[in-house]
Amino acid sequence: MTRAVVPGSFDPVTLGHRDVIGRATTFADDVVVAVAHNSAKAYLFDLETRVALLHEAVADLDVRVDVVEGLLADYCRDAGAHLIVKGVRGGADVEHETAMATVNRRLAGVETVMLVADGPVAHISSTIVKDVARHGGDVSGLVPPGVVAALAAAFADGATGTRPPGGIR
Ligand code: PNS
């Protein structure tokens, strides 16, 4: 039985994340999508909203959604996870993920599998999505429908999306 963890901030979940999560289900028996919660980080969406949007985005997939408090390595050890699955869009992602993979393997003996982002979604990042939405651009080809609505609400009335640590509700 192979248990895989797909971790991320998911601020917000994108079609790129969804693709990686779906692909993880093709080679792992049990897939847990783990939403990182770092109280020192300024998210656009608070934890509850990120989790709710993620649940909606993966409703048709056979995966669980959970929250990571603290170190991902500790979470993986406690959850009995064999693999961490991350999507990579290019060299910068590979470099960043390589460092994290090495730390997580040394801390918890958990291996990281990097999935090369699929062409049609390889340009998508949560940061770009938020920037497009902040300036009133169309994000419907980048994120699931529920996220389109959530972004519209977050940036309604000219809001900038600058939020204190923890994010908005
Ligand atoms: O979607 P992101 O922001 O690229 O996800 C990064 C994430 C959440 C996977 C990473 O920050 C993480 O693993 N956070 C949990 C805390 C932790 O274990 N930090 C050390 C990683 S080596």
C-alpha cells in the first residue's frame, strides 16, 4: 500500500494543482492532499477557505484533504506516508523542490516524487492567478469555478488582497 502526500499552500488551489493531485492517484493507493498552515505567512485566503476550495476542486477524485501544522516531515512520519508528490513547472521549481526533498528525506526518510507539469497547465501558479484576479483579469482557465468566485469576492471593490498573517475569511 503506497500512501502519498501532496502538500501545498493552495492559496488558492489551481488547475495545475488539480492535475498533479489526479496524477498522484494513478500510482498511489492512498492520496492525502495536505494544506500547509503557517501562522507567520500572509495568505490571501484563510485556512478554512483554502480547505473548502480544495475539497470542492477535488470532489470527483478519490483523495483525502488534511491540514499540516508544523513540519511536513513530521506529518509524513505520523501519517505513515511513503511519498511526497510535487508538481514542477521548470528549473526554478526543481531547484526549490530539490532542497525541500533532501530535507524531508533526511528528517523522515520520506521520498519526494516530482511530476513534470502538464503543458496546458504548466504556466499556472497561485501567485500569477492572484495577480491576474487582483487586476480584474479572467482566471476561469486557470482555477476551478469555485475559486473564480472566491477571487472575485476577495478583490471586490478594489481590494488589494493585502492581508494580515492568517488570511481572510
Ligand atoms: O504551495 P507551496 O507554497 O509551494 O507549498 C510549500 C509547502 C507547503 C509544501 C512547504 O512550504 C512545506 O512543506 N511547508 C510545511 C513546513 C515544512 O515542513 N517546512 C520545511 C520544508 S523542507
